[in-house]
Amino acid sequence: MVLDRGDLLGVARPVRTTAVALPRQPGVPYAMPAPIYLDHAATTPVRAEVRAAMDPFFGPTFGNPSSAHRWGRAARAALDEARERVARTLGARSDEIVFTSGGTEADNLAVLGAWRARRDPARRAVVSTPIEHKAVLAAVHQAAEEGAEVRMLRVDAAGRAAADAAVLDADVAVCTAMWINNETGVVQPVRELAERAHALGAVVHTDAVQAFGKIPIDAAALPVDLLTVSGHKIGAPKGIGALYVRRGTPLAPMLHGGAQDRGRRPGTENVAYAVALATAAELAVAERATECARLGALRDELEARILAAVPDAVIHGDAAARAPHVTNISVPGADGAALLMAFDLQGVAASGGSACQTGSVEPSHVLLAMGVAPDLAASAIRLSVGVLTTPACVERVATLFPSLVAKARAAALAGTTSPTGDLAW
């Protein structure tokens, strides 16, 4: 299936096509089928319903929500309604939702905001896991620069963090652990970690960017104080996210200015994008059961076909509970970068892990923390299914996989990862 420009704003629909024009490599003829997007964990297309909901705020309803006149009041009403709608999808109250520019800002506000607000000499420890998104790890590192004692929880071979009593004690000020790992899809024991950290008096944060829309979230019933979500993973535009802040949680602002959002995040609010997040969140929650069943079946079929064709391939995290949309696969003897380039030349989009670090020559920090050997970690690719994925996509990728693996292995033996060399990719 191929997408026209309008489809990128909503649910994909088939259109007639013959071939896709891709950059031509010397000596490589192209008669390409339609491209396949298997990188939904990196980002998703904006839904048609979301774009329609945003549109008035780029036109007649353009007011500043802090203004007292009718334009401002209309914008304020839409912003307040969007906040209430997002809160309902998270099982929260509207005053507990802070709109942000995305997951990275929300993670930083949570970790550093909680750390700076506490500033208790008796509680200097910040606890996290070594498999976090770079946004959390960098925020934890900054807390260390400001005097925090950083502690990391152990991660087992399946990719699950453990609530280690030697790490979680009464010295902990902040504990942050992701809910679903963005590279492996492994579901983390957030409730167990949060209950233990809470019992010790710590502020608890979870990065739920990959969990939102994939598993039920009830913030009121979950023992966390702070929870991050991001819009562009669920069909909203890039540039909008939210942080759930439980009432009474100490939080120092990252920015300084006006009194917007109760002083937690000053600055003129992005009404259009707040409405977009609310619309996408409601759709994701309403469709979650059906869509997750569909995605899980597609992911399982893809993994089974790959393992049948390449028996020594390794699925990372398959011994643990996983979200339905992510698979992380290593192929011994192949270079992950070469395999990604080979897929790209065939019109298939995948990644080497988090989109925020793709392009790095280093093996995934997540896989290394799981105890995966560096050579095997360097051969890993992440495939993530989503709204654009059909059974035909799985069929084509599974058919391509063994031949591309053979060529990637040959390239590794020849000492090159470039698909523009002598090997016919």
C-alpha cells in the first residue's frame, strides 16, 4: 500500500501506483514497489481527525488564551477543554496536566523539576534504569552535576528492571523508570518499582511515551507522581506532549516567565497542538484494544517468518511481556547499519533503535545493559508496526529479510557496510 499526501494526515488507504522514485545508486536498477514504513515507534503520521480539530486555531480562533477579549476567551475555553480531555484519557484531573513541547521536555521537567524542588540534604539519590530514553538519562546526568547521587537499577537479560533493595532506600529523592522500553517494547514493572519507591518517600516518575495508547493508564490508581506522554507517537503532530503531575507533587519550573499553567510551564500556550493531543489521545484510547490486537498479530507473524527464514536471528526481550508494536532483532554476523541501508534501498523504513540516537556507531545502550554482546548488539534493528502496516507489508519484509541478511553478512566479511560497493544490493 502506498500513501498519497492526504493519507499522511489520517488512516492509510490504498491508491493506484506503479513504482516509487528513490535516489538511484550507480549500477542499481530500480523498479520499486510501494514503500513500507516500519518505524512507528519513532513517529506516526498525523491523523485526519487531528488535523481537522487543529485547523480552526490557525484561522478564526487564533487568540491568546491569556487575553480577556472574546478571541482570548475562545482560545482559553478550547485550551481548558483540551486539558480536561487529556486528563480523562489518563485517569487524571485537569489541573494535573501540564502541556509541553514533547516527551523530552516533559521528562526533563519531571526529573529535574522534582529533584530541584526537593533539595533535601538527607535525600540526595536519584534512581533510574540504564535502559531509559536519552531524555531521562541526560536529565539524571544533569541532576548529578547539581549534586545528586545517581543509582541505577539492575536489568535482567529479558530487559526488565528490578526493584533492588540495595538501590531503593530512604536516601532516594526521585525515582524514574520508563513504562515500555522504546527499543525492545519490554513492559517494565512500574507498579512494583513505584510502590517500593513511594513507600520510602521518593517522588516517582514514569516515561509512558511508548505506553500511551498501547496499555491502559489510570494515573489516579498508579503509585506515580509524574507521567510523560508525547503526541507524535499517537497521531498528533511533533511538538506537543504532556506531563501528569499528581496534586501536591513538588515541582520546580524549568522556565521562568508568566503564570501560565500555574507557574509550572510559563509561556503562551499552543492551543492548536493541545487540541491535537486531546483528539489523538481520545482516538488512541478508544481504538486501543482492537488496534493492539491487530498490531500484536502482525508483529508476531513478522517475527515468526523472520525466525523461520533466519534461524539464528535473535529477538531481544521476547522472554518478557512486550508492547504489541515493537520488535528488536539481531542477526549474528551482519552489521545493523548495513541491514538498515539495504532495507532503505528496498523502500523499507526501519531503525537501529531510538530515533534520537540513530546514526550513532555505538551499539544500543539498552541492549548492552541487558547483557547482549557488543557485536550482537551492533547487528540489531528495530521494526515497529502501526497504522500504516498491513499483512502485505509483513509479507514483503519477511520475504526480503533472508536475502538482505545474506548480503549484509557478505558485506561484513568483505569489511564494508556500504550498499554502494561491489555487492549488488
